[in-house]
Amino acid sequence: MYNVAANDESGGGTVVLDQPTISSIQSHTRFQLHTATPGHKYYEVKQIGDAAYPLHKHKHTLIPRSDRLLFEQEVFPKPSAKFKTDARLSYCLNDVLSPRESTSPDGTILFEGTPPFQLKLSIRNLATSKVRVETVSVNERIWKLNLPSYHFTSVGPYQVTIDSVYDSSPCEQAELDPLRRSIWIDVAETAAVIPLEKKKDFCVGDVVQFELEGTPPWTIG
């Protein structure tokens, strides 16, 4: 009979997950490993019996803790990434794709796995149907979308999609959440006031017309 334990997530030592008993007609056997959840696992042989001394007759006879067979196992989580929110981002024409508000959760990507991460993103410009692929290295489990080499060259919607993620473990990528895999970015014209007439001189009663560029409503001073 052996204990299966794991580190307590609250930091309070270990928690016993199971206490199975296995039998073998041979002089060797295999333990059933627990890999359904990530974390550090412990396997500790608590009692052992044989044909002459069966466990059911000596169930109160435990192996002293200092003499128990103990081995440990590290179960890595599969790497995964998702956007924290699905809120649309707003940028202006010719802006770079960098955080505009450091305190906002919008545009933040959350990672699961073992850092560092290799993240592959695709940025699709729907107005021109052009797609640009970017690969970044991230050392933390939280990263705010920051690609200063990318400029928004036309107005309209853009879509940023997580294509794949790898971490330092040998585990394959977990299935990405389809609802948190992409976000949309709206790119608007820079606000401007442009005169429609080129002449410099006007007469009393003339109406001077201007064209507004940008996204309504406007505030004009």
C-alpha cells in the first residue's frame, strides 16, 4: 500500500490524493502514475506484505517514515495561451502595435506552462487581405501585446490570432480556446480639419467649408 500526494496549492505542505493497494505475483511491479493534473507528485510506500505476512493481518504495522521508499514525479502542464479579454482595441492610422494603456487588461495574453514561451501570432489586415506572422519570446506567464515593428498602414479592422505556443517542456500544445484565441483591432483615421477651398481671400457673407477626418463625434476648438 502506498500514498500518492501532491503539493498543496495554498503552500501548506502536501495533500494525499490517493492510497491504493497493488498486488503482484512477481518480484517486481509498476505504479500507476497520476498525470491528469500538473504539479509535483509524491509516491510513498507505506506498508508491504507477502504471502506469509499479508496486509490484512498486519494493517497496523507501518514502515517507519525514515525507511519508506519514496520517489517524486513532476507533471508538466501543456503549454497554452489565450487573450484575457475579447474587448476590441482602438488605434490610429500609422500607430505601432504597442500598449496604449498600461493598466488596461485589454490585449493581455495569459500563458500556461513552463517559461520561456515561444508565441506565434498572425495579424490580418482585412482591408488589404495581408497577413503578417510574428514570433516572440516571452519569459513571463502574462504578456501585453507589444509588437513595435508593426505599423497600421490602412484604416479598418484588423484581427490578431494566436497560432501556436511552445514552452520549455517537451509537452505538446494544449487545445487553444476558440473564444480567447483572437481579438479585433479597429484602426481609424487621425482626426483632422481640412479646408475644401484653396483660396486665401473671402468676401463678406461667404461660407467657408471644411472636411472632417476621423471618427465621429468630433470636438473642435
